[in-house]
Amino acid sequence: MAIPNVKRYRITGPEGDSATIMAVLPKDADVNAYLTDAASRFDWKSHKEAKASVFKVRVGQQKQKKAK
């Protein structure tokens, strides 16, 4: 079930990384001020580590030694 009135916003980090956040903002809210505040509080280090762990490719399969 989807949440009504949710909008996606793309924020950019200090090193040029980008992330998408989803938020419901009131009608009179300043969107630019919210996005700059959200980008400053966003945990860019863990976001970068999570992206890197997803794209790890396993090159080969190692043989398992049989225990006697």
C-alpha cells in the first residue's frame, strides 16, 4: 500500500554522489531549504559503503578441501 502525497527528491552530496529521498512536505514548506538540510544531515559515508557492497562481483569459485 502506497503512502499518498509522497514525492521523490534527489539530493547531491559533497563529493558529487546522489541519493533519492522520499518525503511528504506541507503545502507552505520551502522545498529547497528542506533539501539542503536533508543533504547536510544525510549519512553519505554509509550510503557509499552500501552501494559498493551491492556491486561486488565474485570472480571465481574456490575449491573446498575435503576433511578426512
